Amino acid sequence: MKFMLISPKNRTVYNFRGELIKDIINKGYEVIVTGPNLENVEKIQNLGAKFIRVELDKESTGLFSNWKYYKSLVKIMKDEKPDIVLAYTIKPVIFGTLAAKKAKINNFYSLITGLGQVYSFDANLKTKIIRFICGIAYKIIFKYNKRVIFQNKDDLEECVNRKYVKQEKCIVVDGSGVNLDKFNRTPLPNKNVFLMISRMIKTKGAIEYFKAAENVKKKYKDVKFLYLGKPEDKNGYIKKEEIDSFVQKNIVILLDETDNVPEVISKSSVVVLPSYYREGIPRTLLEALAMGRPIITTNSIGCKETVINNKNGFLIPIKDVQSLTEKMIYMIEHRDELEKMSDESYKYCQERFDVNIINKKMLEIMNI
């Protein structure tokens, strides 16, 4: 038996789907992974999977590059003849489904890891046009999916209400899960250190984080604000010059990209994500929960799943720098409550987001 995973980015395979791949291999399947380049291929192969490169430009709306991607997937599926295929993110889901239909593969599953920036509430005209095209594509391709797997109920309900897919074909899992052995709980540091981890997309709320940090440091100069992420010259990303002033004034410390995320989280006392991106359930927040970190995030789709308000952290309105500032100051001034919040975060993760719980459900959904 063969299982194929269609991925948009190699890093997400071993970081977010690694445990699932191992579980599928343990069930006796050969696992094939497609990815867009040769970065960190050895990490995917070390999981026990076979890797096949399929070039993919996630940002491109050009017909030629997308047609080439589709044709490559068709060829691979005809050559490999997988029994089950799982794809995640927009292009792998859409073109993967079409390729599977062409290759006469019936067991195709789509994993919607958040509807993403295309469905953000403040989308511009270009994004709305892309959303319209995506909607037409979803209506077509979901008919050929065995199941459509969502990571929160809001995304499921939106897709059903927009008539992209029938309710009975949909199911929800609580994010990608987190490995509690890898992201094991560590003590909170004695100093106040806030941390945000994200791609530097505007809708992830990095600017709001920087501005709130600037406000806090007017009152508490010794508090540290860390940010793990890098600016990129892509649509929707924050320009480097917008960030430089915060860095130069020592308001925020930018951290280099690393594969050792647990070490970074261990240095923080609170993890922050002021996102208004259409998240599934943010992986960075799940990792923070696993390590017993209190959280400040927005009361928005996906993010709100990670916080039991006032127990393990706080939910704030989107784009509300003042509210974020106030919650940060509260946590600085109520250090005694952080340990209780830490306990609640860890307990909540154990009960709901343990990767073993998530993967067991994924295997059941795909009849593996």
C-alpha cells in the first residue's frame, strides 16, 4: 500500500506532519512526499519517506506554471499509483485533486490548514478576485474528495455556507497536534520575556506586536521582546524598513531562523500572536501550550481555539494595540499568575492537542 503527501513546503513536512508520516509507515505503508525544492530533503527521507520534487510557485497566478505543476502531479500519480493521497494548502489541494481524478485515484483527502490570507476580512481587490477563483475551484474539486478535513469549525461552516462542499463530507481535527516529547515543558524564566513566532505577513499582527512592545518599554525598559521570523519581498509581507526602526531602538530583538524552536520558546515567559490571518490552529501557539507558556492572542478564527480566556492567557480584539499593551503590562505586574496560566496551558495541550490524539483521528478518517 502506498500513501502520498502533497506538500507546498519541505519544512512543513518534517515539522508539522513528521509524526503522521511515521505513524502511517508503522501501519505498513510506503510513504511518498512531494515538495517544491531540495531544501532539507534528508530530514524528510530520515522519516522513512520517499521524496519527489515537484516545482511549485505558491505566489504565481500564471497559467503556465500552474499547468506545469498539475501535469507533474498527474505523472507522479500515474507512476507511483498511490492508494491514498493527502494534500494541504490551496494549490496542492486544488491541483492535487484534479491530478488524482486524471490518474483515477479515488482516495483523495484535502486538509484545510486555515483558509489563509485569501479569506482575511480586510482583503483587497486582488485578493477578493483570487478568493472568487478559489471558490469556483473548491466547488469543483471537493466533489472528488473522499473527505475534507478542517482544523476549526469556523472554516468548515464557511465552506459549507458558501456551498463549496456538503456538510456530510467535512470533519474537524484540532490542528496538526504537537509532540509533547519534543516540545516538553520547561520552567518559566525569572525575567519578563515576550515572544512572537510567525511569517512576517501583515495579517499575522507583527506590526501590532512591535507597537505594543514600544508602548510597554516606555514603562518597563528591562522587558525583552523577541521575534522569530524574517521579512520577505512577497505580496502581503511587511517591508524590512518598517521593522528596522523598532530593531534599531532596541524595542524588539529579531532572531535568526532555527530548527530548534523549543530552545527559543524556553527563553520566553509569554508567547504572543496578534493574528487576523485566517488560521487553522496556529502551530506556534500549540508548541507554546506544550511548553507551558501563557498566551496572548486574538479572538479570531483559529487563534481563539488555543486560549481558555483568563485561565491560560488572554484573547484580545484584532488590530488592537492598546488592548495588547494592557495585557502585556498585566502579565508583567502579575507574575504570580503566570505559573497558574502555565499549568493550564500544559494541561489544555495534553487534553486536546497532543499529536497522538490528532494522528489517531487522522488515521481513522483516512481508514489507515
